[in-house]
Amino acid sequence: MTPRRSFEDLVAEGAAVPTEGWDFSWFAGRATEERPSWGYARSAGERLAGAEAVLDIQTGGGEVLDFALSRAEPARPVLVAATEGWPPNVAKATALLRPRGVVVVAAPDDAPLPFADGAFDLVLSRHPVRPYWAEIARVLRPGGTYFAQHVGPGSVFELVEYFLGPQPREVRGVRDPERERAGAEAAGLEVAGLRAERLRVEFHDIAAVVHFLRKVVWMVPGFTVEAYEPRLRALHQRIEEEGPFVAHSARHLFDVRKPGRRP
């Protein structure tokens, strides 16, 4: 039998793992998350195969776009660009995507997109901080498509509320898919499809919790091991005695079209 590791050892490991990019392979064997039934990266690859000019917004470390492009070969778009706002991820995405001919542009998440009107016939995004519908509509060509997977409301809030306590309704309701649908329509876009799912998440040790909260920084703003040491220690004990900590993520898939005929 493998001996149990101490709280201090596990926390130190979770605090030391690099957080750049959106590669979650480190969590293998320590945390699990059900995946949406629609298979976003695979589906994005199918969309890429039929596109000419593509933009991936908030690409992270470029891992999802890289996978999608691999599925689109050899019928890949002529032009592919990506934006990212966090400098470590800009460097990571550039190194990963440059061999595929992708231009990665450093651009703040809350700023206008640095591209001309009607530059793209396909805009992708996986887990944007929030969708800037007016900008998405502006850079899409008539007849173009926005295809994206968004984080939904109350995602992994069992963990958030373990550390922060019960959250008000207005906080839990952020990222509501119907509100986002209304935003897209207000920008002149047509929502052709909107699907939502809630998915089981399990944390098998406290190292996974620490790394997750360091990586997904908006879950518990200002999280540090030192600030939350008593709650972390109590959660470690709970996992040791009762098994994995269970939460639920929320995801929704947008298939949005800009009215008009493709040129």
C-alpha cells in the first residue's frame, strides 16, 4: 500500500507546479472533470477545415487551437491568428503555434480586438473571460461564424463557497447563457445553437485543489496557501476520511452567425 503523503508535502507540490497555459495534464490521477458531450476541440477542428481566415480569442497557451488544427489538416485555413492577454501564455502559445503558421497577438482581454472589420469568417474561443459581442460581430465577415465553449454560471462553486462562503445570487448568475444570448443578439448576431451541460468534478488530493486555485485565479481571488491554510488543512482531512471533494462545472456551447452572405 502506498503511504499517505502529509498535508505539508502535498500543499508544497501544488504550490510549486507552473501555471502557464491551459494544459491540465498534471491533474491526471489527482482530479477529474467530465467533458461536455459535444467535444469542443474536435468540433472546432471540423469548423477549421471549412474556413479561410480564423481568429482564436484568448487562446491561453494555444493547446486547444493546436489540437483543433491537427484535426483540420490538410484542409486547414489559409490565415490563422490568435490573441492572448497574459504574457507567460503569449510566449507559450507563440512557441507552440508558430510551427503551424499561426500569428499570436498580445492583446488585453478587455480591449478591442486588433484586427480590421470583417477580417475573419470563423472566430473561435474556449473559455473566454467574457464575450465582447460587439467586437466579435465587427471582425466577422457577413455569413461568418463564432463557435465557442463558455464557462457557465456557478461553475465549481462548491469549491468556491467552501473557501468564501455562500455567494449572492448575482455572483452565482454571472455567465448565464441566456444573458449571453441576449448580448449576442443585441450586437446583431444570430444564435443558431446554444447547448449547456453541468459536469462532475472530483479533487482527489489537496495538491490538486491548490494547483487549481492558483491556475484558475478568478475562482478564489487573491488565493494563497498562507491565507487559506486552516481551510486547506480541514479539506485535506475531509478528503482523507471521506474521499474526493465533488463539485460541478458548467459549460455552454455557442454557434453564432453574423447575418449576410459570405463574400
